[in-house]
Amino acid sequence: MNKLENMALLTQKLAMQIEKWTHDTNQFETQIPGLTLTHWTSPTPITSHTHKSGICLIAQGEKRVILGEESFIYDANHFLISSIELPVMANIMKASNEKPFLGLVMELDLQEISQLIVDSELTFNSDLNAQKGIAVGKLSEPLVNAFIRLLTLLDEPDSIKILAPGIKREIFYRLLITEQGERLNQIVTAGSHSHQIAKAIDWLKNNYIKSLNINELASCSGMSKSAFYTHFKTMTSMTPLQFQKKLRLSEARRLMLTENLGATTTTFRVGYESPSQFSREYSRLFGAPPATDIKMLKETDHI
């Protein structure tokens, strides 16, 4: 059996494991901490959500993630990795009843990855410049095989607590030795621009309703305003202001959808001062005014 055939067989095994647990649901939160399985029988519209730091695999189908103005498309031969939590747009491109989209997302444990770098004595490029927060890499047989072994633990839940951490550690190690290892190393290396920008992003996520002061944020990140702006845009494909706006609008959508808040109340809750400005920017991002968009989401049950 050649490598292509072996990879296809492994992908098929992964697909069977995912379908086994998701046959009657679009999303399944497993008993393994940080591991979610997904199953869709048709393509989905482009929607906005917050992409946590994690690795995403597809056993069947194709998906697109949009960061700023850049698109990242991946399939059963590639994985997508996000080193930081980012507001993105995404949609499933290939899915049907006969061949449903089958995927998984596993959150990254940056503390474990940092320890792995020390333990393994891996060496990386000393360049401290920020890298893009999302990237697509080519899947390897050992990486897919590790995920298959992780999913088989769902059949023996009593073993998850003992065995899952070791398999996760193997997965993180195998990520570190891919071309994406440098990206992960930067995010956990104190002093790198990626690490500094990640801290600024954490602040923005916790303070998105506050007025944005670029000078203060740059100073807290240990950079000049121009350097901060450049590295922030490199990593997120957005300016800090655009990033804050997406955080606000994504939270606004969540509040209206899950807590049934009205558009006017939501406007002020997420930091806007003008309902008309909020409505304009919401429509620009989601393609419809708040009330219309939320009504369509509820009708299609697309939460």
C-alpha cells in the first residue's frame, strides 16, 4: 500500500469515528476536554464567529475561514491552525447527505506546548517578527493516526483522564515539528512580537467596549505605535480598530440571538454610542440589518 492509499484509509477511519458520534447533531462536545466534532449535510452560508486557538481537521468535505481579507481553505489533506483567538468569517463549502462534512476542532494548550519545546530541545528561527495568526498545513499520517487514537478513547470514557493527555501531547509535538512549529513557538516565546500582540489581543477581548487608545496599547506591548500597528495587522489581517469592531459586532449578534436583546439595547451594551452607526456596521459585516439578520438565523436555526 502506497502513502496516498494509506493516508486515504486513515482519513476514512477518522471519518467513521466522527460520524459515529455526530450522526444526529451538527456539533458534539466530547468528553475529551477541548475536543469538538462537527457534522453538516449541506454547505453553510458565511457566518461570523470567534475562532479559538486550536487545530482543525476535516475527514470529509471542505471549509473556508476568512481572516480580514484573506481566505484559508482546507480539506481532508490539510489542517488549519489558529495560534490565537480571532474573529473570523467561515463557511463549509463541500457537504451533502451522501458525503457529509465531518470535522474536528481541538483547542491548543499553549502551556503544554511551551513545556514541550523545553523538553524536546527543539530549535526554531530566532526571528521575533509577528506571523499570521492562522495558517494551513499539510496533514501527515502520524498526526491523523494520533487523532484516531484520541477519538477511540470516547468508547472507553473511564480511560480519558489517564490516556488523553498523553495523546494530546503527542499531537502538539507533531505540530511543532511541522512547518507550523515556528508559529507556535513564537506565540509562547516571551519577547517575540507574536507573544506581545497576543497579550494585546487578550486585553482587547476583555475590554472591547472601551475606547481604543493605540498609543497606550502599543506602549503596554513594548512597541512604538507604528511597530505595533504593523505587527498587529500582520498577525490578524486587521487594524486594531477593525479587530475591535468585529469583536463588538460578533458579541452584539450573540446577545441578540441568545439573550433576545433588542438592537438599541445591544448598541450601548457593546460600546457603540450611535444606533444608526451600529446598524450600518452590522449590516456591512453580516449582510442584513440586526433585526432581519437575527430573524433569518432563528428561522434557519443557525446558531
